[in-house]
Amino acid sequence: MHPLQQFILQEYWNLKGNPSLKYVAQETGIQLTRIHRLMNSHEMRISEFSIFKDLVEKKSHLPTLTINVASKSSLAELAQELEDFLDEEEKIDFASLLEREIKKQRIKKTKSNSVLLKSA
């Protein structure tokens, strides 16, 4: 489990007083089985991290963990800023995540194009 994921989950649990998995699933909108997996060290999706981060920031006095996206003109600039904060292992993990997302989007686009061709 990534240290940032571990940190945000621990903060959430501390703020909520050790809630049940069912309560967490209801509050976050994340499926109960997925919550169970996250508690057993599965990697979080960015959307899941964002949900927990927002809930923790609302209830705690922690500084926000966000990057000001509005001030950035491109994804490359955001990636460059993020790179300054990551160690080598985290950079490799993040690059792998991006590669998986690119593959997923290519598959979606290919499926979408094939459906369009069949209907034409």
C-alpha cells in the first residue's frame, strides 16, 4: 500500500472513530467489497483517494493535499510538479498507472470505433 493511501485511510478511521465497513461504503459511495479490498492493502483508484481525501479535509485541520490545477496549463506541467515530490519507486509506480490508463483508453476507443463501424 502506498504511504499516502495508508495515511489518508488512517486519518479517516481516526476521525470517524473506527467505523464499520458498511458505514464507510455508505458515506463514500464505494462498494462494500471494494472498501474491504482497500483495507487489505489493494491500491486505491484516484477517484477513491479523492473521496477519502475530501472527507478527511472537511473533518480535520490538515492542510489540503491538492494541486492547484487551474494555475496549470497542461498535463505535462502537472506531471512535472508531481515528479518533484516523488521518489524513484513512486515515479515508476505512477508511470505504470499512466501506462495502464492509456491502454484502457485505447481499448475503449477501439471498441467504440468497432461499434460505430458495425452500425454504419
